[in-house]
Amino acid sequence: MTEQEAQDWLRKTFDVPRETWEKLENFLALLAEEMQHQNLISKSTADHVWDRHIVDSAQLLLHAPKGEGEKIWMDLGTGAGFPGIVIAILGDYKVQMVESRGRRVNFLESVVQQLELTEKALVFGDRLENVESHPVNVISARAFAPLQKLLSLSHRFSTENTVWLLPKGKNAVRELKGLSPKRQKMFHVEQSLTDPEAGILVGLG
């Protein structure tokens, strides 16, 4: 997917209004500026940011539950803001971003303020183990921990209706096979739109 194809897909799939599109562009401008001070994304993906990061994050919304009322999306190890900031811009969720690294916490908090996302996004600047338990509708993690550890650390935030959206790249099937049979049944694998060899683990419960 080229950068133009990525932008075209976003516009078509989410019918993105101008104000929302400007937030995406402003986010990328803030990211580029911050990259001069800390390594937020791989330099090899910096020229493919719409494809490798924006669309790669936004596609998770296609597998997320719809419905009325306030819905909470918890993103683990948000780092540079993927997928958390993208979900907050494009989705209808209240996004809780868990990030323990101080400089990245400062960056995320600055982005939330500058993009006027304070009603839709909250940063937990701490380790997940120190976040108080509460139920959420969606749990995502792009590069947080191996699957078994991820589930063990975050299961206390899930209910029988919680949807798990876990991009696992080329290791998706291998990591899934490493779970107990009961936990394996929670998940199925969806192919990533941005990489034909990458998978997204989609789970319920």
C-alpha cells in the first residue's frame, strides 16, 4: 500500500471530515518534530507513516464493537501513539493509553492537549500493574509483550464482552498456538491490511 493508497483508504473507509483529517496531519507533524528528540518510530517506516502506522492502527476499528453509550478502549504500551491516538481521532471511544516510559508519556500528553483530545483520550503514565482494575470494552496492544504475558497482565480489565485487538505481525499464529486450548478458542486471526504476512489476533472475553 502506497502512502496515497493509504490516505485514499482512510477517506473512503471512515468518511473522514476535514477537521478530523487535520488532526491526523497535525499528529504526524508533532511526531516528526518529536522524532528529533527521541526515537518514537523506526526510521525505516518514517517515509511510510500513513501506511505503516496510521492505517495499521485505524484498521483495528473495523473489528471493534459498535453501539451506543460511552465505550472505553484501553491501549497498552501506546508509545508514539499507535494505535491509541489514531483511535481517539477516528473513533467514538474514550481511549485510555497506558505507557510507562516518561518521555513518551510527556509526548502523548502533549499531543492530547494540542489536538484537543482531552474529552476522548487519557494517558496512564505508569506500568499496567499499577493501574486500578476497571472494565473496558476493547483492549489493544501493538508491541506490548508476548501474548501469554499480555493476557496475564491485562485480563483483570476484561469482561465476557471485551474485544481484544492484538496486532502480532508474522508471529500471530505461532503466539496463538502457545496459549492453552481454552484461551486459543478466544481468538481468531485476521490478516493485516498493511502487510499480507502479518496477522491481528481478534478475541472475545
